[in-house]
Amino acid sequence: MNRSSSEGSKGVPLVYCLEAIKDPRVNRTQNHKLIDILVIGVCSMICGGAGFTDMETFGQAQHAWLKEFLELPNGIPSHDTFNRVFSAIKPKLFMDSFIRWTQSLCPALGTEIVAIDGKALRRAHAKEAAIPYVVSAWASQNGLTLGQVQVDEKSNEITAIPKLLRVLDLAGCIVTIDAMGCQRNIAKEIVEADADYVLSLKGNQGTTEKEVRAYFDDLIPVDPSLPPPPVRPQLDYLQTVDGDHGRVETRRYWISDDIGWFEDKDRWEGLHGIGMVESVREVGGVRSYERRCFLVSIERDARRFARACRSHWGVENPLHWVLDVTFREDDSRARSGHAPENLAALRRLALNLLKTEKTQSKLSVRGKRLMAAWNHTYLLKILGI
């Protein structure tokens, strides 16, 4: 890049991290510089682009402006070139740069709640192939994706989650995972990372979920019309009520460190207690009722337990919903090589960039994308160039 990059108000400029990615092409095919391809790809994604054709179109439309800070020795790459390069880049190299940049934004996560959750790339596969899944780590307080890893084609999230945990600095955090990731080896990985966990229990854990549910059912009547029983010494309790548009939802949180009866307690690394969330939802006079159980390594603190649960459920709107609705991730048809995983990372990287730009805090993500497309100065501010 021939424009001097300066430190932004926060973190290392993204381009410094992207320059560390090794070019997967042989020398004779490097008609376009890798950093030029990556920066155009990022800019296109920020400004509303979705795929490789959009990258070429953006580059052609903004050629004169891009020449101010990119070399572009042979002009703007074609959409086929973008496709080949993003298909060839090893996802680990892309993710190493992603993580390095993100960790510079929030070097000490401290008491952050980090939700680990998977998401399908619904159209990024051939007709006969399995739908690819990406597992992301989302920091709820910062509102940033910390990293991601794609689930191997013949595997599942259980094998992908440990890979993601090992590359993130999670010391002091609470890691939340849904029932798929409620596994003893994953609990061990989290504890070894000096973090705590809140793991959702369902039928995949066999008798464990039944035993924990029976414990709470014995202490707390299974009847949402009854007031909660008096708080017992081994339980901490919190109730929240919220609602809108005719919906009222009451959530009751219980957490206990009374696990002497639990036969498998020593098989779960760092296990400190168990928790339950009771949700009573009323919409149009119709009431629904649900109880969910958890294994936890945190102390008996219902407020902290509630914060972890709510933060995990919250990942759907600020991350998954935005990726689907604003970035149209479910419509992406990039299928060759590593393209699906690398484009998924590029979308999350663009979303992080948009969220960390605070001067236009009243704008939605969509609004920021429009302003970046219309205003070069604002786009450079987002990039930290």
C-alpha cells in the first residue's frame, strides 16, 4: 500500500494484519498484489457487496480512488481472480490475521461473556454435498466476533469448538455453549484456557439432564401459575420480566452449588454447580412454559448466571440475524475450495469494522454500509487507514 496507515483510536489497523497473509499463488500468476485483492474485498463487503462479482464491480467503479492507496499494477482484478484467490487462501492464515486484529481491539476480555454458536452457510454447497457450518465466538459486551472455524465436512460442532477455543485468549471470560457443545472434553478445554463455562443441557447428555432436571423439579414446583418458593440456602434466585407488542415473558433463574449428590461431578472439569432457567411466555392470552438446565463452573450467583444465559441467546439478533438480513449470508453461493469459509470470515470482519466505528453510532449497520459506499472519508475511517 502506498498510503501511510496510522493507528486508529483503537486497535491495530486491519491492513497491517492482512499483509501477514501468505499469498497462495505461484509467482507467475501474481498479476495482482494479494493485499490489493484483500482490501478491495473488504471495502466491497463493507459497502454492500456480497460476492466476487460485486468486488470487481466495486473496484471498477472506485478505480481512481483506490489508486490513491493501492498499487493496482494491472488494474482491477476480475471476479474470477477474486474467486480463485479466496478459494486458495488457507482459512487458518485468514483467521490468524482476523484474530490478531480483533484482539488488538479488545486485548483484555476480562469478564466478557463469549458465546460459541454454529451457523449454516445454506447455499454455499453443491447439490449433493453437505451444508457447511461455521462455528463463531461472539463477545457479547463488545459486540464483536472474535474468531470462527468451519466444521469439517464429515464431522460436527463437537470437534470444531475445541479448535476455536485453542486459538482465542479467553482468560477470565464466561464461555456459553448450547447443548451440542455440552461435552466433558470441551469443559476441560475451557477450564484450561482459564475461563468459566455455562453449558446448556439437553437429551444428548442422557441421564445427566434428567438428574439435574429432577433436582430442580423436587425443589421448585412445576407450575408456572405458582409464585416461586422461598429461596433455599443452596439456591440463588433471580426473576426478570420483559415484553413488548402484547408479549410478556417472565424468566426465573436458579443456580445451586449443591452437587454432592451428582455422581459424575468429578468427570466434568471445573464443575461448580448447576442452573435452571424457567421461561413463562404469554402472547395473546396463550401461555407457553419451558425449563432449561445447565452445568456451570461459576459461583452461585443468579445475576451472573442470568447475564450469561441472556448473552448467549442474544447472539441470534446482533450476529446471525444481521449476517442473514444485512449481509445476505444465506444467499451466498461461493462454493469452490476455501471460498465459503473465507467469505464468511470476511463478512464477520466487515461487521466488526462497522461496529467499532463509533462516530456514527446512531446509524444501523445497514446505514453505516450506505454511508461508507457514498463517502470515501467515512470508508477510510472504518478501515483505519
